[in-house]
Amino acid sequence: MKHYTTILFDLDGTLTDPGLGITNSVAHALARLGRAVPPREQLYRYIGPPLIHSFMEYAGLTEAEARQAVTLYREYFAPTGIFENAVYEGIPALLRDLRAAGKDVVLATSKPEQFAVQILEHFELAPFFTAVAGASMDETRTAKGDVIALALQRCGAGPDTALMVGDREHDVLGAAANGLRCVGVGYGYGSREELLNAGAAAVAETVAQLREILL
């Protein structure tokens, strides 16, 4: 897979570990709605998929309630949770070396784009990226396939030259919807089984293995 010239990366669970910030934000939203807050390990499943769908599926909220939950989530996430986050070891060097090898590095995330840009800048990853695409704040663009389509439009790449990298089935399925292959990462929040069942071309269990696949 080293012949691909454009590498699209998911953010949460692929480049950074956002577990603390996202779960704290979900807990804040559920508490503000007067709902029971499950143990933290049950909140990790909110990482990756669009939040509205997660609140509906995992908390049993209606769509209207889920939209309110997203607003309450951002009360905590925007000032605090966004930075309760850590870059996976080896990622900065991988991004640097991909650029040095002449590859375009693009972000395609279901996180709202303005939050994604803040995270890249905070962790000094922004210079490695040639384009960034994320969800819209009004939740009209959240599906991973739509985000990937926007990323491809912004970087000018096509399915023959671009490859997706992500940690959840949504990344694999969103890539397939755009004619892209996807490499799953097993160190994030999706299991190897989830990724392979969705059709991942390969699964890297470590950043070192991901490096071998991409470089």
C-alpha cells in the first residue's frame, strides 16, 4: 500500500487518544439531562461515531434529545475536554516521514472541523496536513462517507491514489462509499474483528506496524 500518494487519517483513536475528554463530556451531557451516567468503560463506545447517533443508540434519546445532548456535551468539551487528549506515541514522526516521502496527509474526522483544527494546532500536528475535513457544527455533515468525500474534494485526490486510515468500522465503510481502501488501526477504540468485518484491507496493531504498511 506504499504506492498511495494521499493518506487520509481519522483523528480520534487514530492520531490521538481522546478517551478522557470525550467520556467526561458525554458524562456531563447525560448528567445535565438528568440521565444516569454509566461507568466510564461504557462511554468509550461514543468515541468515533457521530454523537447524535451515539446518544440515540446508547442512551436511548430521541433525536431532539440527542441534539440537546450534543449542545450540552460541547459545554464541557469546548473549554476543557478538547485538551483532555494525548497524541499516540510515534504519530508525529510518522506524519513527518510521510510528508518527507512526498505524500499528502489529510484529516477526515467526524469531529466538528473547528475542534479538529484546534486539536491539530494544540499538539503541533497542523503543519503536517495539506487539507482538513470534519463534521459541521450544525450536524448536517457528520456521516464519515460525507466527510471523506469533502476531504477528497479539498485535496484533489481520487480513489486510485488515496488511502484511508481509521480505528472504527465507520472509517472503513465511509472509505468504501467513496471507492477507497482503508487500513484499520487496532490500538484505537475499534476491535480488529470490527475492522475486518467492515472490510478493512489490513489492520495495524501498533503505530510501528502502520508505518510499515504506509512507508
